[in-house]
Amino acid sequence: MIIYGVALLSVCLLTGMLIGEGLGVLLNVDANVGGVGIAMLLLVLASNSDKFKSLTEGASGVGIKFWSAMYIPIVVAMAAKQNVAGATEGGLLALAAGVIAVAVSFALVPLISRLGNPEQEGD
């Protein structure tokens, strides 16, 4: 029942977009501030929550796991279409923030990998 995965994804996306729009209004920015990222976090939390345990078992769980797995590439594709040229024209701060964020993310991959597999510490 992939429809449950689509329903959970759509609820998380709508909630994230509303929160992002609200943050934009609060920060006096004419944009959605992190709505897609918030939606992704909500989807991860909801799909791993005990409240949705009955939905994540059996055939409906396959749909939720499918859309949970598909959502991250969708977010990456949405981020890739942003105006990178406009960001670099905005100054070196935007470029430096992007480079630092990517470097820190790459540096944290081994640490997060070891946290997920504590029995591999002897390797």
C-alpha cells in the first residue's frame, strides 16, 4: 500500500512548507525558510515513530520506506536547481558557507558511520 507512504509524505511536506513560510514571515524574509528540510526531518521522525508503528509494518510499510528513501534525492535535486550564480555574486560569504558546510558534512561521515556500527571499532 504505497498510498500510505504518499499520504505521510504529503502531510510532512505541507507541514514543513507551512512552518517554512511561517519562519519566513517571522524573520521578515520574502521566502520559505527551510520548509523542504523541515519536511524531510518530519518524514524521518514520523516514519521511525512508535505512533506510526502499525503503518510501518507489512505492505503499507513498504510504501512509507520507499518514499522515505526517495525523499532525500528529491531534496538534493531541489537544492541543485537553486541559483548558484546568484549566490556567488552575493559575496564570498555565501560561497564560503557552502564550501564549509560540504567539508564538515564529508568529515562527519566516518564519525556517523561508526556511531551506527559500534561493533566495528576494532577495525
